[in-house]
Amino acid sequence: MDKLIVNDLDVKDKKVLMRVDFNVPIKDGVVGDDNRIVAAIPTIKWVTDNGGKAILFSHLGRIKSEADKPGLSLRPVAEKLAKLINKPVTFVPVNEGPQLEEAIAQLQDGQILLAENTRYQDVVDGEQVKRESGNDPKLGAYWASLGDMFVNDAFGTAHRSHASNVGIATAMEQEHKPVAAGFLMEKEIKFLGNAVDHPKHPFVAILGGAKVSDKIGVIDNLLEKADKIIIGGGMTYTFYAAKGIGIGNSLVENDKIAVAKEILQKGGDKIVLPVDSVIADKFDNDANPEVVDGSIPNGMMALDIGPKSIQLFERVLADAKTVVWNGPMGVFEMPKFAEGTLSIGRFLGTLDDATTIVGGGDSTAAVKQLGVADKLTHISTGGGASLEYLEGKTLPGIACISNK
């Protein structure tokens, strides 16, 4: 790739500002899934092992009022990072002002500092001002003034233009200071970029989730590149409606039926829809599931793909050389309606000769639950960012990184 990477920099004795993605679940002051913290460690270690001072910024959740702040502090993340990296992490409970500046001034080479949640800047003195998420240039310039260079390793926010990514990068560029990608960002760009722009064929995309509207741009972009596009999840039934197949009480976007028709006409046999469904009379794991082919009876709703669909999808995937999967095949959070999603994840783990890329919360959760994550080529850390990348959009968090 033609972007500057962290290992292109001379970080020794330098204050290296790093945007990481520590937007992780925290309950009762304890970090749940630490995958995003673990994913940032290679870049942090490289900076500190090479004599740089690592100054970390991240957001956590959404801050809409002062009452949100105590429960969304990054302090538990600092404690978790220290355990994972086996090294002290200085946590500063603010992200602006003398306390932060003094803590940075005291940092020694090889040490790590984590500033408080950048989205604390979205509410100031009780008012919602969105200095961070609105990319306030003064805030970006202030943060940039605290360091000698900037490393963006937060792919999960690459589709957002915030003060802590684009704002810092813009101010750094104006000062002729380097802006580089971290190793995680490099990996995301490499795998997703190659999948979209230079895939090995056959290239199969698997798109699930509830809404066609979330995936229209992705389908349009991938129709030009993929050999097959497998459709699953709730959006299946908008395509069923477009084909005149009965959908019962299944999820449907009535205002997208015409769009679904256009996609089917344009895609032809590239589009692969489920042929059977697991249905129930209510949206509840306690409902009694049954399997039907084709049309969904009135009063019933489809909540997962059926066994014939799983077999069909596996046949389509069997000789694939590149697979990108985003979104579940059914209501994955309900065990009775999770088998479609789990089966796809299980099968992808058997494709030894293919590049397999998974992005999106439920599909990522499925491969982890199955224990096949290490058999896949790449699991993206950014659901929204990976979707926009697959759509062919320019992501501001990537565009702002310096070229080599």
C-alpha cells in the first residue's frame, strides 16, 4: 500500500500520538470483549519497543449528557491494557488541559499514556457541543500540538471524520509532521482492499442482516466484482417480496422492494437467495420453529435460513478463492434461530485454499463462538467501516494518512 506505516517512522525520543479503537463493552467497571484492545497491541509495542512515548486516544460509547460520563470512562480499559501488555499504563482522567500536558511531559521513552474518552468533549459544561464527533478543528489542533507524529490505528472509526482522527491528522499535516497507519489499519486496508479491488476468483460475497437499505451500496459495488452474492438474514424477504414470493409476517422494507427488483434484474444468477426458511409464529426464542420451502405462510415469520439453503450456500462457497462475509443469516442472538449463521461460519473455517474475511458484529461473534476465528484469513474490527469500504467509499480516517 502507498500509505505511510508506523514502521516507516523514527519514533525514538518522540511523542507518538495514537488513535486506537478501545470502544469495548464495559459492565460494572470490567471490560468484556477485549478483542479491540488486543488488536492495537502490536502497534503500541512497536512504538514503545523502539523508544517512542505512546500517547493513546480513543472514544467509548456515546456521550449525550454529563450523566453518561462516569460509566464511559476509559479507566477500566487502561487497567486491562496494562495487564495484556504487561507494562504500566498511565491513565489521565481528562483529555485537555494542564493535567494532561504535565502527564505527557513526564513520560519517558517506552512508556504508555491513555487519555480519557475523547467523546467527553461532546458534552461540555452540561451542553451537547460535539467537539469530538463534529471534528472541531481547534480541538484537533490542540491534540496535535501534544505530539511529534500521529499514528491512526483505529479502523473501527475510519468511516467517521472526528477530531481525534481526521482533526489531529489535518493539523499534523499542516505542521509537516508525519501521519501514519498502524499495523491494524494496514492489515484492514490490505485485506479488504485486495478483496474488493484485486480478488482471486471465484469471489463470493455473503451479505446478511436485517435491512436491504444498509447494503444497497455494497451490493451495487460488488455486483461488478463478485462472481456470486449470497443473500441471507432479514433482508432476504424484501427480495422475496420483489419476486412475488409470500413472506407472511417476515421483516420487509416495502419502500425497497423496487430497488430489490432492480438488483435481481441486474444481478441475474449472481444473486443467490435462500430456498427454505426456519419460521415461527412470533419473534421469540421460546417460539416453536419449523422449516418451510419457498413462501412463508400467513401469520408466520422467517427467522433463519433452512437446511436446504445452508447446503446451497455451501455448494456456492466450495470452490471460492475469496469470500467476504458481513451480517448474520438469521436472528443469531436467539439460539433456536442461530444455526444458519453458525453453519456458514463453520463451513468458512474449512476453506483452506481461500482468503476468508469476516466483518460485522454478529458474523464475527459467530466465528468466535465456533472457535474457527484462527482458521479465517482476517476478522475486521470495524463493522460500519468495513461495510463502507466494501461499498467503494473513501474513508476519511484512511484518506487523512500521509502517502509514502
